[in-house]
Amino acid sequence: MRTWIGNVLLADGTGRPPESGAVLVEDGLIAEVGQPPAGGDCEVVDCGGRGMLTPGFIDAHGHSDLSAAASPACFGKISQGFITEISGNCGLSPFPLTECNREHLNDLYRQYGIALDWTDWNGYRRFLKSRGVQMKLEPLCGHNTLRAAVAGYAQQRLSSGQLEEMVRLLEEMMGQGARGLSSGLLYTPGCFSDREELIALLKVVARHGGVYATHLRSEGAQLLEALQETFDVARAAGVQQVQISHFKTAGSPNWSKLEPALELMEQARRDGIQVGCDRYPYVESLTQLSVAAPEPWGSWDDTTLSRWLADRRHETEFLAALEAGKRDWSQVRLASTGVTAYRQFTGMSFTEIAAIRGHEPERAVLELLREDAVGTMAAFRGMSEANLTRILALPECCCGSDESARPLDNSIGLSHPRGFGAAPEFFRRLTTEGMPVGEVVRKLTGLPATKFNLRDRGFLRRGLAADLVWVEPEMFRSRADFHHPHQPATGVLGVWIDGQRIYGGSHPERGL
């Protein structure tokens, strides 16, 4: 099967300005770039001088590990141009699985109705193929999953034997094709890890030439210390590629830390570490509501927390601790939950919810955590618009949605607006700031492909996968917001995966 796509601007992923041209696709690969002939047995797509053709966008930080299997069309991602996703982020991957972590992860992913019955990356890959997942997932091995595979979620310090087993498992996962190691040092059980543990694992990553992608131990008050820890363990292990996940300065008291943080990153580069980052183009984060739980509950896993709160004798103690934290609940928004009584309030702040329900915000938080700590997600506003603009413009900053691929409906939960709008909002913000279109495309394609060693995609180049996006730059915009997050982007005229057109044209949802 040959397809000629021409009469269009080509943005090739290198950062060069778009130039008029055409692409010939054959057997799922790019056969020619320029002005190849359209004769013979060839489907012709004449773009009529409209828009530009780019490599398929790469989501440098996603969480579609199980949602993609539950909704194989991956509509929210593909409809905005994301064809590949780096998954397994923030220390959470769906492998390796043992009897120490399988029950917990089945509970964590229960909304997708999928039994996690594989053990390793190879088994997970076969499972994805059996489900006909459209998007290309390239997982990292998650440190939290890996640690729990040998020690569960409660143990704080590992024995030497457990650490050796972690190293063995990571070696196996990297050998099977995991792109590197991700950590989520804010979460249980990754928060229990020490320098020795991280260095031992990162030596495996270094041997395989992989990437260390880290959700830092702190993105706010201890941001600089967390960055220093990251670069110290990377240097000690000999890791060359470090990716700072959803790089931010969280909380207004920490906004001034951007410059010293950038200096730490530059120093690491001078020391030979290739430091990159990813960022979603929004100032509201999204994570489990349980991160708002005060200590000691903040160190518990979500299942344990829900079970503890189910004993009503604990209500007074927990509410008092929440109130003592004096959090501004007007800056925390309910994003999604499995609690029926609260679903009508998605998109609202906890202050607004409390006013409607006639009680304090803390009471709503307690009820949600008691009934569905695993599935309740909240958006936290606490980032600087100016810092966001600066971070997005960094030459080494990729676009990462930090979201799961979801369908148009809410059958597997609601997403942050970035689940449907990260790529167009990233594009809009940067072009509005004056960044050349070719450079913006590089940050969506060639940059993450190079960072994560995806040698078969990311550029319009002969022999690479025919993963293509036809987009109209002036119309490429997000329509998603917190009240209506599942709104497809405008301006996406066509999406091809391995040469097959699956979105756009006269059949906007063909294959979806």
C-alpha cells in the first residue's frame, strides 16, 4: 500500500522551518520525502496547500498504561496528535508483578475492569497487542512498582537480599525493552528509598543506556534539594540521560526557586549528564486527592487509608489534622471520583463543594478518601504562569500530558483538560510567545524521540515509521476545560499510524 501526501508544508521534527513538499508512504514506512511521484498504485492525499504535515507527536510523560487497554482507540491522545506515549511514569508501571504487589495494583486500576495477570514487560506487551491498542506505548519501569514487587508497600528499609532482587528484576525489564527507570519519590513506597537503593538501580539503567525519569521527592519547599539528590545519584551511577518529570516550582513561596533550579540543571550538564524535562502547559496539577492527607497518613498507600477511615472512630482525629494544615481549599478542585454523591461536583473547588453541601471542605475530603481514595483525583493550583512560560520555552523541554488516554465519554473516568488538550495548548502558548513553528514541532517530536532512544520515529525521514499528523497551525487549539475536559482539539486534519489514516478527513473518527 502506497500513499502520497502532498501539497503541504513539511515540518520535519529537526527544528527547521516548514517547507513545501510531500511524503510518500509505503508499507507503513516513509519511503520518500520531498516531491515523490504519485503515479502507479498509490492513494493520493492532496492537502491543497492547507496546514502542515509533521511527525507523530510523542507524549513524553503519560499514564495510559491500563486506560489504553480499556479504551484501545486512545481517542483523547490521538485526536490531539499524540501517537507515541512514554508511559510507566512517576514510579508506577504495570510490571513487574509478583504476589507482593499484584493485589494492590489490581485495586489501583480497578476502574478499567482489567485483571493484571502478566508478570513482566513481555507479558504486558502481548496483552496490549491482544487488545488492539492504537497508540504506541513505550514504558519505563516504575521504581514504586519494582520496590513493591519485592517488599510490598509498607516496608521502609530493604534488606540486602531484597535490593539484589530489585536489581535483578530491573535488569530483566530493561533487557525486555523498558526505556529506563521512573521514580515517584513523593509516593509510597518510593518515599522510603535511600541513596544506596537508587544508585544500585541506576547502575542498571546506565549499563543499558536508558533514561532516569524522576518525579522529584519535592517540587516545592525542597525542590533544590530534590534536584541535587537526583543529580548526585545519577553521577554516582554513571547515568547519562536524566528527565525531570513535569518540571515545576509548586507553591507561590517557591516560585523564586526557578533560577537556582535551572543553574543546578546546567551544572549537571557541565558534568556530562544530559538533562531534559517535560511539562504540561497548565498551572493546575492533577494527582490523587490522598496527597493532601497529613502525616502519618500521607505515607500510607490509598487502600490502607480507605480501610482505616472506614472505622468511624477515626473521623475526629483525621478531620482535626486536616483542619490544622490550613490548606486553601479554594485552590483544590475535584477532578474525578468513583463516589456517586460527589460526581456532580467534578470541576468545582472544595470550597464550592462545601458551600453546596453545607459543611467544611475537610469533611468532603474525608468522605471521598474513605469511599474512594484510590480513584479520587484532584487538581491543585499553585504554579506560576510566568515560570510555566519560561519552562515550556527551554530548548530541552518536551510536552508531557501527565494524563491517561480516554474516550469521549466518561466510562473510565474524567481527565484533566490536558488529556485532550496538552499538545494544542503547548503549541499555542509557544507560538504566541514567538517561538518558530519548526522549533515547537521539534519539541513535540524529534526531541522526545532522541531523548528516549526512539530511533524509528520522530522525524520526517526515509525509513522511519509513517506516524504523521496533518495540522492547521492557526486552528490548532484546545477546547477542553475542567467542566468539559473531554473535548477534542480543533485543527487536527489527519493522523496516520504506520501509514494507516485513523483520524481526520471525511471520517473524523474512523478507527476510533
